[in-house]
Amino acid sequence: CEDQSFKQIAAGYHHSVAINSKGEVFTFGYGKHGALGHGNASNLLIPQKITTSEVNFTKIAASRFHTAALTDEGAVYTWGFGDVGRLGYGEQGTEGMQLWPKMIPSLLDKD
């Protein structure tokens, strides 16, 4: 994360998330249920960039075991623990987990 400026950070119960000036998301902390968005449930002691294809994030929020982010185009992405529908996909996901950022299609602008 050297030589970068960050525009937002959010702290969940067990993990933290930061967005840099390029719209890239970095996560670190407790990875249970995929809350860090790196495709696994591993913990990270230092911030690591989430790999997403051509998505520019502008805002983020972190909860106990899940994360939500807004893009510059108004799309909402979530990942982590999906129990009781908290991720917004209308499904539980793999054992209640979404290990990578996934867009919520029902929140897209339908003009």
C-alpha cells in the first residue's frame, strides 16, 4: 500500500476495508466467512488488494462478517457471510458465504 492515498476506510467488528484514490479495495483482519473478499476465509495481517475486473469503488461499509461497496457507476457489491439474506442476492451462496465481491443485480438502475 505504499505511495497511495486512501479516500475511505471502514472498520467492521473483525476486519477493516480501505479504498484508495484509484478505486481499489484493500482488506485486512479476520477473514472468517470470506469477509475479506479474496476467495477464501484466511486472515490477513497486512492490507491486500481485492482483485476485481475494471471496477472502481467509491464507498464501503463493513459489518461483523460481511462487506458492502458502491462503485462509481452506482452498482452495489457485497461479500462475506450471507446468512438471512444480508448480501442481497436472494440466495444463501456457498454455505452462506460469498468469497469474492459480487454485484447485487436487483439494485441496478433500471431507467
